[in-house]
Amino acid sequence: MTLRASILGVSVWGPGLEGWAASRPVLAGEVAYEARPSPPPPPAILPPTERRRSGPVVRLALAVAQEAAAASGREPGSLRAVFGSSNGDGPVVGSILDALATAGSERVVSPTQFHNSVHNAAAGYWSIATASRQPATCLGCHDDTWAAALLMGAAECAATGEAVLLCCYDHPLPPPLVARRPTGPHFGVAMVLGPPDAGPTLDVMYDPAPGAAEALADPGLEAIARANPAGRSLPLLAALARGGAARLVVPYLEGSLVLDLAP
């Protein structure tokens, strides 16, 4: 079965990749990639109180979600959503575990840390920021999180005929967690998928046979794709930036997803 959708809006954020407009020439190979810290900006769409409570992981997710929604021309609050993250908010979880492991009776976990630790925290902040009452699915699938989120977003779009915000992001874990789950630099990607009537068309097919992802020409971008689960979206982003047709493979569990992109 083939799931077909249009890509109505796209965004990316990571080291040296600060939004789609700035990143498109880099991803297309027109400008050399230069890595730099590039922390995600504070989410201006959040009310001040929630903005202060948000950490770098939520800021990363909202930065790409907001730009993709704006590029799509759709009202952000009208979009169904799929949020995917392999690690969730690792810095917050690490801080909570440190507090619980502290000797003595002062093992206090703040309410703010607790509500930021749940896997749907970014989706919750997005719903608050956009006053959305639309459903939001939050999932994690280890290294295959991007493939799982893309498949879910394409399936929702095909089943409902409605536009879907797809947001996938991951952030490095703090020590000692990073020793068990090494994750590369922060990276986020978002797309708005809509019915196949406008914009580049993406066909998504599941293949039970395993497949290997296309290697990126730039070693710096390839390093992100290998180190960060959300970075597995980079071959598709590069194909979108180039603007031509492409067939891509994304490893997914025991099989793979085959993606056909048409301008």
C-alpha cells in the first residue's frame, strides 16, 4: 500500500542549520556546511510563563513546528500533529534522576521538571501555544523514530484527508545517561503533510526487506544523520532542497520505508 501526501511546509534546526531558508542552500550542496552551536530560539508563540518553563528540547521542537506550520499557510491550531522523539527530554529526566539519587531526605523533584519529563511535553506546549484541540500522537521508536513518525503522519493524512504536522526531534543526553545512549548534536525537523493536491508529492511505502539509507555527500551532515535519530530525515530534506525527483530508503525495524519524492 502506498500513502501519498503533499509536503506543504518544512523546517529544520540543528548545528549550522537554522531554519529552512538558511539551510536549503546547504542541504542542496550549493553552500558548504559549517557546524556551529545554533541553540534553538525561545518559543515566541508560548505565553511568558510557559516560555520560562520550557527547556532546550521543547524549544527545539517548537522552533521547527512553528516554522513548518507558517510555511504551510495553515492555521497552526487546526493541524493534527505527530511528535516523535527517541529520547524525550533527556536533560530533564537526567536532572530528576540526579535528584532522586541524592543521599538524604532532600530528594525533591519540582512540578515543572515533572511535567516536562513526560514524552508528550512538547506536544502539550504546542497545544497551549496554538490553542489547538486537535489530536496529537507522541511516539518513540529508538533509532527508527523518524521512520515511525513519518509513517504515522502519512497514514493520518491519508486516512483523514486533513493536514498533519509532523515534528521529530532529539537532543543529547546528559551524563551518565549518555554513556548508555549516545546521541549526537541537537536536531529537529518538521513537515506539514496534506492531501496530494499542492506542493511536492511524497509517496511512502513499507517494504519488509531491510534497506540502507542513502549516504549524504557532506561528512558533517552525514555525521548528524548517523548520530541523531531525527537526523535520519536529512536525505529527504536534501532531496527537497535540490528540488528534483528522488527515491530514498529509510531503515525501519526489520524492514524499511521507501520514499518517492516528486516536485
